[in-house]
Amino acid sequence: MKEATGELNMTVVTVVAIAALVAFFYLVIWPVLQTGMTLNSACNASNGGQLEYHTVAGGKDVTCGNGVCTYDNTHTRQCETSANTTTGGAGTTGGATG
């Protein structure tokens, strides 16, 4: 009987530990990942933050302009832009020059 009680205790400890890890992920790590994905999507949709862009994600405002995207007026990200953009960038495709 002692052996069965010991195994039950280890099972309870394992279940509680897994629950704690899952709670930590969803309460701490997931919001950070979600904010990062939202800002990346906004940067891409606004052509690197160069175009004026506004949307709502998860009930919070997302705005972009002048190379910066803001989520919920608290999180900001400087968007990376490529040299060849649709807003008049001076990108080149390479090749021979004459």
C-alpha cells in the first residue's frame, strides 16, 4: 500500500508541475509571441511601415506609419524596409550595367 501511495504522490506532483508550465506559457510567453506576430504582420501589411495602416487585432488598435508600427499604444516596433519598395525605393535587380 505504501508503494501505491508513493506512486500517486509522484503522479500528483507531475500533473501539478505540467499545469504550472502550461500556465506560465499561456500567461507569460504566449502574449509576448502574439504581440510580436501582430507587429510583424502589421509591418508587412504596411510595406515596412512606410504606408499608413490601421487595423484592430485582438480588440486592440494596430497602427503603422513613418517606419514604425504600434500595437495597443504600448508596444512599438521599428519596421525593416527593403531598398526596393513600392513607395519609390531605389532598389536594383543586379545584372550587367552598360
